Amino acid sequence: MSERFPRRRFLATGGAATALTAGQVLLGPALLGQDGALAGVRGHGGVPLPTGLFTLGVASGDPVPDGVVLWTRLAPRPLDGGGMPDRPVAVAWQVAEDERFRHVRAIGVEVARPEDAHAVHAEVGGLRPDREYFYRFRVGGEVSPVGRTRTAPARGAANRRLRFAFASCQNWQDGFYTAYRHLVREDLAFVAFLGDYIYESVPSTTTVRAHEGAGEPYTLAQYRNRHAQYKTDTALQAAHAAFPWIATWDDHEVDNNWADEVPQDPDLQPHDRFVARRAAAFRAYYEHMPLRGSARPRGAGMRLHRRLGFGRLATVHVLDTRQYRSDQPETLAEADDPARTMTGAAQEKWLVDGMSRAGTRWNLLANQVMWASNDRQAGPERVFDFDNWDGYRAQRRRLLEFFGSGRAANPVVLTGDRHATWVCDLKPDFDDAASPVVGAEITGTSVTSGGDSDPVAFHRAYDPVMAESPHWKYIGNQRGYVVCDVTPARLLASLRIVGSVWTPAGTTVATAARFRVDAGRPGITVVDQASREQVQALRTTTRRYDVDDDQF
């Protein structure tokens, strides 16, 4: 792997790094045959395996105090169905305290099965909380790249710091993953990815690099190839190998603006065909993400909303705003319908109950689409994108009134989707100046989607709208990610932007602005920000590509 994480110990959760005193052996090497077959599992018939098995790298995810999920997929021909024999293959894994694996703390074997695209999800337990670990996989004589991960602090631990990043929207065709080349140098406990990991769009000849295939994916094989193409990017592989990820989806993992069992174009996609497409997309998503077995799809359903705790400091509530939502409305009157839901009733109850009982200083929502009211046009006429929470106003008001009830400590919504940055106060009624501020939302920009942006045109369009939107505190549309540094007293968010996504290397990164949420004081303030001239000076290319930015 050409990208490497820096040689330093994590400080990201505030815990001291101490050595473990005893190893834990789960499965010994004697259980592996010479060809990598697991004892008791029929191997690949004696046919030698292809070489180059770990082309898609390694990943970890969903950290808990005693473990993480480890992921890899055997795919010597990643864009051609994987290229593996139609047989199960045993994959050994190791977890160690050190990068050289002198102090191994857990080992085991998973079976990579052809029906699962030879993907591996190893749920490792028995580790110590709030500790850095290294991991790798082995098949026969071939060893994977080394990944680094970190467990969460123990439940109830008095941890004083949590530092993480969130990102979203990484359209392969719109740019190179230059943001990840800088992200791997950050000091983080985890990365939260908030949706649009892949895009289902057709290959384009006008963009930086083209999608594989001949059109949109519809079948399981096609979604597997699309995911595999994204996973071949070395910068993305490095970001997965450097930190555990907490991932959720938005729309492009399946179909643009899909809602429950309704595609964006029902006239062209009959119901049964779309449900089959959704099932294929869900399965390929699970196969390529470091998710626990509880998320394994069952047909066209997949439980992706979940909750992760980080000591007494923070709880992360991961939302799914696609699978259970009502179809998007067409008018403001429809958007005010109390029966219209973004999450479904069961997930709404899960969220309210979980935030009420979290027992942590902060409640952080890993969310897909924008909560804050977002008028798209200055003047008396109001223009909204009803795919966002603006289309589900009654439920939004109900939840924001809950935010202000005092039953959930310090709610902060972290959002993707918009290909731009919106930093906002949250209010139950955005049309009422007297409505109280009950929380904060940071909508982060995209990794690549939309390509190199045009800040001048963006501000020309949205500065007049911002003047009419007092809950907007900051807007911008450069590419990058957001780093959040959380203490008991405050959440400090730094918007990190890159000079270009249209050149693969040599780009710079800078902090465009910083935002602060104080515990016990709902709302968000801008601490400082670079001038527009300083932001524009980061640009490293003047060439323009024709990208299809569905947000603007």
C-alpha cells in the first residue's frame, strides 16, 4: 500500500497507551492448512489461489470498549467479479499492540465464502478499552497490509477528550481522494462516514476518472464491481487502514433520492425490480464495509441505525434516513403532514429513547440529510429541496422540541449530502424568530462530489439567502472533511479543505473555519475563519471538468 499512517500513538480519546500483560489465543495456526483452508471446511479443491488477494486493502469499524470489526475482501481481479475460485477460503487474522506484531493479543480465522464475495468480517473481542491496536490478515503465504484501529473507552469511563472526523460524498468520477491523503495525518479516534460512499451514476467521459461498467448498477455483480472500484483507491485504503470507521449510507449507494421502496423514477423502475435492486445494493454495501453481523441484510432489509458509546463523554447515534422514510413531498402543505416520516416510527422512538438514556455529556447524531431549514432562493418566494428534512417538517419539529426538552444532553447533528458546508443553529420553528435554539448542526462538505468548486458563484447565489436566514452561521463549498474535538466543556469543529480534487497529488490542506458548541448552551458560533482570498489561494489547478453536481 503506497499510503501509510504516520508513526505515532493515538491521543484521540484521551486515554494512556499501556501494554497488555497477557495474550488471548482464539484459534491457533495449526488449524490452517498449507493452502490456507480451515480445518473442517472444504477448501478450493487443491487449485492454487491467485496472487494479489488483498487488492482492496483492510478496514476496521464500529469500535466498542473490548473490540472492533476487522474487514477485508479477497479480490485478485476486483473489477471482474473478484477473480476468486468458487470455494470457501480460510483467512487468518492477528491483532497486536505494535506494528511489528511482536505482542500479539488476539488471533483467529474467518471463512471467506464465494456467496459473500469472499469478504471477511471478523468481530474481535477481549481487547482493552481505549487502546490502539494493529491488525492484518493472512491467506497461505500472502499477508495483507497492516491496519491500525482503536477501541472505545469503557462505558462510564471519565474520559476528557474525543477527537474524530466526519466526511461524506466521494463520487469517484468527480475527483481524486486528496482529502484522505491529509486525513490520515490527523490524530483521530474514528472516522464517521455519513453517506454516498459510492455513486450509482453511469460512466462519464467528461470527468476526472470514469466509473467502471457500461451504465448504472442494478445487479449484485454490478454493485460489487462498483464498490470494488472505489476500494482500489490507495488514498481511501489508507484512510480505512488508519482509523476505525463508523459508516452509514445515503441515497447513491442504491439510487438517487430513493425513499423506502420508491426509486427516483418509478415509471422506469417497477416496484419489484427496484426492491430487487435495493436488495443487491444492500448486500454489496455490507460486503464492502466494516460492519457487524447484526447489519447483515435480510433480503431488501438491513438494520443500519445503531448506537456507539465513548465513555461518559459522548454517544454517537447513527441514523438511517433512507430505508424507512415516506416518499418525498411535492408541496409545503404535504411537507407539514404529521404522518410523513424521515426515519419511520420505530427508529424515531429508538432515537428519542436512546438520547434520553445515553448518560453522556454529548449526544452526536451521525446523519445523512440536512435538518436546518435551507431556502434555496432569496426573496419572498421559498424554494426547498424536499429530500432534506425540509420535506418532513412535522417530524423535524417534534424531534427538535425533544432536543429542547432537557431530556437529551447537548445534541449536535453531523450531516453529509450537501457537497457544501452549512453550520446552523437548530430551532423547532425556523419561521418564528422567537423559536428557541435547541441544538446545532454541522453539515460538512464533500470529499469529491461536485469536483473543484466555484466559491464565487456559490456565494453569489447563497449570501443573499444567508442574510434572510439568521440560523445560518457559516456557508462554504470547498472540498474536504470536518474534525471534531470534544471535551466535557465544548465541541470544537474544524473545517479542513483541500486545494483541489482534480490533481491526484501535491495538494495542500488548510483550516477554513472553526466552530464551537458550548455544553449547556444550545447553538453554535464561528470561532474564526479564513478570508475568501486565503481560501481561493489554495487552488492548485485552473482546469475545469464537466461534473454533474446533483446538489447545485
